[in-house]
Amino acid sequence: MRALVSGGSSGIGAAASLRLAEAALARGEQPMIAVCGHESNSSQEQVVRSIQAMGGTAIALAGDLGDPNVPSQLVKAAVAEFGGLDALVANAGIANPGPICDVSLEDWDAMFSVNLRGSWLLAKASYQHLKDSHGAACFTSSMSGQQPHAGSGAYSPSKAALTMLAQTLSLEWAPDGIRVNVVSPGMTHTRMTEKMYEDPKIKKAREEIIPLARIGDPVDIANVIEFLVSPLSGYVTGQDICVDGGFSKSILSHIPGRPSSK
């Protein structure tokens, strides 16, 4: 399993890097994981060391996906090291909430350059390598890309566009034997959200409206990513799997006066 994981330094990306390595070893394969981050840091190095400690191969790559030259450079470096690519996990993303009419042009462009354009350019650079290996790609979107999310600024529009990009690629790449899917996390405890969950009242209030009654962990998302790029999902492409503990399907349960299972 030769994989490139963007946003791999922490949170969902770090968990996915580790899960891909674990699963590959369990299948008797040698994991080769390119852990990509915005910049080199101790968290990224820890992920690399953890994979190496399992018996896998891992390299740390860094670059700002907002720079249009970086995605192809990351793919080129990974392929030079591994000799090819079996999986792309386009996970990196940024958020800057606020009312849409308050978003500056610079912030709008920055959001789309990382969340959408960066993933598109990673996919373009990975295409031939994934075609050669009959590999798979997984894009990390969001439940905010499935449903309108007031106050999310450009985040929700950029994630909705990312989902459509991935699903379009799934059709274009299917004749080449490449599968493309999307994972859309719900409320998940990551570095991006940790300040929010430090408030016990907010954490409890959110848990109370999630059917599975807990905030997601990056490992919950990583498990689905690993499935979507593994042989287990060999007949799955073009799908958007929402990993949210049932929250997005529970809207009718919140209507006052409706029957409840509780």
C-alpha cells in the first residue's frame, strides 16, 4: 500500500495514515505512507515514527496546498520514494467561519484554494500513478458540504464543491479502474475543534443531539477512509459516506411533539 495523505500531521489525517499502515500490515503488505503537512513539525514526525515502529515505511513531506505548485511536488516526491501510488487521501482543509457576506475576497479564495483546488491538483498529479496501480482516492469533505451551514463562511460551499469534484472524478476515472469516494465527517474532536470541546457545556449539548451520544474521534473517520481505499470496497465508487453518529439523519427527531423512541 503506497499512499499519500494530505493533512496527515494531526487529527483525521494522522489517524488515517496510521490506520492505512496497520491495515496494510494485516493484509501482509508493506505500507509506504507519505505523511504530508502544511509545514514540518513534531506531530508529523511522530506519525512517521509510529508507522516506522510498526514495520512500515513513512516519509514526511511539507508544503502549502494553497500554492498551486505544491500538490504536484508532493506527489512527485512520494512516487520517487515509493515507485508508484496506490491510494490518495486528499484530507487537508481549512476553516474560517463567519457570515458569507462578511467573508473577504482573500479569505474566500484561500478557502477554495486549499479545500478545493489543492485537492483537484493532487488528483491531477496522482491520476497516471493511480491508473497504473488500479488504485483509489478518498476525499475528506464534511457534513457541512452535504447540508447548508449558516455561519460557516466559504467552508460549506468549498466542501460541497469538493464532493462534486470527487464524484465527477469517480465517473471519469472508472474506466481506468480507479475508484473515488468521499468521507464526510460530522462533529469530530480534532485540533481544529478542540477549543470548542474544552467547554463541557458545548460538548454535552452536542452529544445530546447525536443519536450515538458522543463526539466523533479521528479514528472513526480513519476507519472509513481505510475501507474506501482498501480492497474491501472494490465495487464502491462515487459514494459520499457521512460519519456523524447518525446526526444528519435525526432532524425529524427534533420536531417538538413528535413521537420519540426514548
